[in-house]
Amino acid sequence: MRKEDEEIAETNSQQQAENNAWEALVYDATEFMKEAELPKSIVDIVNMNIELGKSMVEERGRVEKSIKDMLKNRNGTPFRRGLKSKHPAHARISIDSICIDAHDDYATFFESRPYYEKILKKHQKSGGGNYDGVEDYSRVMVKRLRDTLNSMVESGEWDGRIPSLY
């Protein structure tokens, strides 16, 4: 293959990767907006950004940043640090909501008796010993709960919707 042909093939491959990333972002954003209870004005702005990105490819970088900024830091958002969840938006939103509620419930439980601080112990794999306070206990218990909920969705044991847990 000639050098010019290689460069063209590389450019086409790069453009295809950028298009795939754009389509994934649009899919994630629209699925999330269907399930999340967002103000209409935010949904309208995100949809306008999606339309702008579709019509003006050269603006996609700015548009992607804008969409992510509008939708990050919300329950169930696909736009967060770390590994990308493979669960649908409704399951991510439900899991986040349950974990937020549980964090407060675990804290209330831990503080409900003064001796819990002395008798509730960390798992040996975590080094054992006592928890470093209510926040440490709540964080560990919520992580366990989140892992359980994720595995329930993955196995099909739970559909990811809160009402189905009742």
C-alpha cells in the first residue's frame, strides 16, 4: 500500500471512531433523558446541542463537552468518572437513588446505639478492626449494596426499577 493510501485509510478510520463516539454519546444522553426527571429547559438545551453536533461536525468537540456538563453529577448519569456502566439509564438512576437513601439509613443505624462503633467490624479483607466512624461505615455498606444491586441487574434477578422491588 502506498503511503498516501495508508494516510487516507488512517484518516477514514479516525473519522469512523469519532463518529462512533458521537453516536454513543447521543445514545447515552437520550436514554438518560428519557428516564431522568430533568427540567424541560435542560432537556431542550441538550437536544439543541445534539442537533448542532449532527449538523456541524466541526462543532462536536464543544457540543460533547456541553452535553456532558449539563448531564453530569445527576443520579444515574452515564457521564461520570470511572468505568462506564453497562446498565440502562433507568437501572443506574434507581441504583443511585437507593444508595443515596441507604447512606443516610446506615448512618442513622450506626449512630443509633453508642456501642455499635465498638462492635461493628470491617471485613478481614479490608484489614478488619473498627470502622473509622459513621461515614466510613456508611460508605462501606453502600458499596456492598451497590455491588449487590448491580449483580441483581446483571443476572436478571431485578429489572432495575424500584417499584419491582416491592
